Amino acid sequence: MLRALLTALALLGLAVATPAGAAERVDLELVLLADASRSIDDEELRLQREGYAAAIAHRDVLGAITSGIHRRIAVTYVEWADETSQDVVVPWTIIEGPGSAAAFIARLRAAPRRAVGSNAIGSAIAAGHALIAGNDIEGTRRIIDFSGDSAYTFGGVPVDQACALALADGITINALAILCRVPGCSGRPIGYDLEEAYRQFIIGGPGAFVVTADGERSFAEAVLRKLLLEVAAR
């Protein structure tokens, strides 16, 4: 009877430790929200995808990923435009080394452009929030990584409402301001301080920040720096 009781307790302990349908644990849930609105031409869209592809494959980023408690992160890549157009280019993918990073990058490069329309920043933030809230992943940290070349928004969910709801749910929002002015990067000139607009109206949460890209080389460097900050959390 004692042996049977101990066996039952051991089986119960296993059931508690590894419950059916348990959420997959990672160090970070990261939504990459890339601008694909009408102000972004195909070359700039390619520039964004290649910048993120290079950063995810970079040895420093992979080193940061494998230095975490769980040694893995979850990433999804979304291109956003108007209030009805938030395209999940690459669905949630667990990255834990060069192989999984390469698989993510291959899907990112192969996907066609599907997001269309004008800016709906609040709807993009809300879509990122929904992707985090609705997955079966449990991250130590959760981040929406927003990029864009404008702070103007046309319709959709109000930006302040979308950001407030995400922040209340414990999600940090960071931003990349695209200020490209050189061939191969088509960001249009703006008459206001885009970085400051993002600081005031979009980012929030512990350690939230804005980085800036003003050319093809600086875009790749900015994305790498941003991912390192997000993955390493320091």
C-alpha cells in the first residue's frame, strides 16, 4: 500500500510539473511590427526585411538568445498599413539557435507583400497586443517592436487607447523611427521630430526606447542594436 501511494504521488507530481497543453516558456515574446503603408515602397520594404534578417542571424543576437534563462525567444513578423491590413508575414517562431533563425529568415524573405493602405498606427499596436495575448507562449518579457516613417494615423483604433491597453497588460513598446534620405531607402522627408513623437505617443514600459535609421547602413545597425537591447534586456 505504501509503495502504491508513493507511486501515485510521484505520478501526480509529474502531472503537475508537465501539464497537458502547458504554455511554451521563453525569455521573450517579440512582435516585430514593420511599416508597409503606402509611404513605404518595395525597396524600403526589402530594406526592413533584410535588416531584421541580418540582425536575427547575427552572432551577438544569437549569443544573447542562448544566454537567457530559457535560451530561446519567440518572434513573429507583422507588416502593417491601414486599419484592416496587418499581415502576419512570419507566424510565431521559437528561435533557439542558427537553424531556427535561418528558418525564420527564409520565410521572411519568401513572403509576398500583402499589407496595403495608409497609416493606422493604433490598429497595428492593437494587432501586436492581440498576437501576444492570444498565443500559447509564456515569455518572461513581452515586447512590441514598432517601426514607421510617420507619426500620422488615419482611422482605426486610437493610438493612445491601443498603447494604454498594451502597457496595462505588461507589454513594453519600443520604436524605430525611419528617416531615410539616401538612394535605396525611400523614407519621405517630414516636417517634425519623428523620434520625439514616438517617445511621447507610442513607446512605454520598462526600459522603452526609440532608435533612429537615416540610411541603409544605419538601418541595419539600428535594428541590430535594438534587437540586442530587447533580447539581452540590458
